[in-house]
Amino acid sequence: MEEPFHSRDVAKTERLFTILTLLRENATVTARELAEYCHTTVRTIYRDMKEIDQLGYQYITEGQHGYRLLQNPMSPTRYLSKEEWLALTVYPQMSQDMTVRDHPYHRAYHSGIEKMKEITKDRDSGDVTALRQELGNRIRFHDQAGEKDTNRVMPALFQSITENRMLEIEYYAIYRDQVSVRNIHPYYIIPRSGHLYVVGYCATREDYRIFRLNRIHAARVLDETFTMAEAFDIDDYLSARWSIFADDEEETTFVVRFHEDIARYVKEFNFYADTELRTENDGSLLLTTTLQSSKEFVRWVRGFGLDAELLEPQYIREELHNFHKRQSERYKP
């Protein structure tokens, strides 16, 4: 005699409940283990898992280890850990590091990716974006950074930023050729020209400072907490810097003409400071910018050789003239 429909339905509901209980109580469970426990077939478990997915329970399949439950439908982002948020933000910027597979956030990144796939499937990603916004504003990666010596300080730095706890660092000051101990409030991580920099308040020097990350030899998170100064604006702080440093006391306005052959390449540059570009009738490009980073900027202009001519200010134009005269003398036969 055929079993009534409602009895099959009850049996199926009980089986789904059992599967969810096993998934909650175990890190991973295979389809065969579920089938044996529920006294059914592996094929039936496959169908049950599809229904569990349709109910909104998030899980991933970890190869031979089986299924791993991630989230319940009522709180789709609750189980994404802090390490996974950090890894999702930072890991792609460090993916060229040959040692990255040994980095503590490597596994967290991949598990976070699987969760993100499930969170955003057939859902509006607005909530996810909102949850990432604060961390994304604090760890600012605008270009690829290739530091290979930062893994030793990264975990402490991330913890300090996310928990607003003071960071004690051993910092190598290259211009003094010595290592000093500083207590800092790290606000932002900034990439510039292939390097990472920490921008924040130095409690030791009682001023805002910039630290190049690969010159931090050691880092330790302290118990003392800090609050980011409300008056500090990262965009204003960096606005007059061509790359990262502002060594001049006064701002200087520069005007440079680039030859038409390289004008289109100059337009593709990521300019960190406010820069005006104007194409001339002959196809050349005029660049105008106001900076407190004359050394960085002049070094950048010199890299274009004869394809760039610094027009203003006149005294730096004269300095370049003398520089190239000395260079010409050096390379005489």
C-alpha cells in the first residue's frame, strides 16, 4: 500500500532537520555520513541539500571533507568573522607575494569568498557593501602594492586598526640610520609607488606621521586604546603630496609640458594630488599642480627625459639645467 503523502512529508522534514542539526554540530559532514545517519541514499541527500540551499541556509562543499554550514537564513552576514573581513579587503593586494599562502589570512580569505558568494546569491548586495565600507575606508588600497616584508607586522597592524588600540613599533629611520621605538595610533594604510605606508598619530612625537611599512621591524599591540581625531581628514592631509611625503614648508606650483608622443600615457597616470591637464594645439600636454613635494615631483619629471620640459617655477628649471649639465659631463667619453 502506498504511503500517504503527509507521512512522507513529515519524514522528509525530520530528515532535513536532522541534517541541519548534524551540520551545526560538526565542522564538516559528508553526504555518505548523512545518508548513513538518516538511513537513506546519497542521492536523496543531494536532493535534500538543494532544498536546504533554497530555504536560505548557507553552506559550502569542501571536497572530500563534505559540507560545512556557514549561515542561517535570518542573519546572512553574522558568521563572517573579523579575520575574513580583513582578508577579503587585504588579501587581493598581497596576492603577488610568493609567501602569501603561508599568511595567516590565506585560509580566511578563501572561506570568506565562499560565504560572500552565498550571501550575495539572489540578494541585494547593499547590506554587504555597507558592512565593508568602514573597514574599506580605514584600509585604503588604491593601487597594487608589492611589499614582501610586511607579513611579520600585518596581523598586529590589522588588530590595532580594527580595535583602536595603540601600536608599539620598532621603526628604522633611514635618514638617521637608526631604529627607534614609537607608540602610534594607526589610522590608514596607504599604497604609493609599490610601497605601503601607515598614516596616523605618533604619540611619541606628538604629531601626525607617515611610516613606511617595510621599515617597521616589529609591532606589538598595547592595551591602551585611542580615538581617531575628528579634525583629521586623510584627503586633506595628502592633498599637496605628489606621492606620499611633503618635505617643503611652502607649496610650489609646477607647470610641465609633455611631448605629444607620450601625452596619452601621462593622462593614464593615477594622480594623488590635484592636477590640471590641458592638451595644446600641437598635441603636447600641459600639466599644472601645486605641491609640497618638490623632490618627489622633480624626480618623477626627470624620469621622462627629453619628453618632458619643466616650465615653472624658474628656479627649479635652472636647477634642472645645472643637473643635466653635470650629468652630461659625467657621461662624456
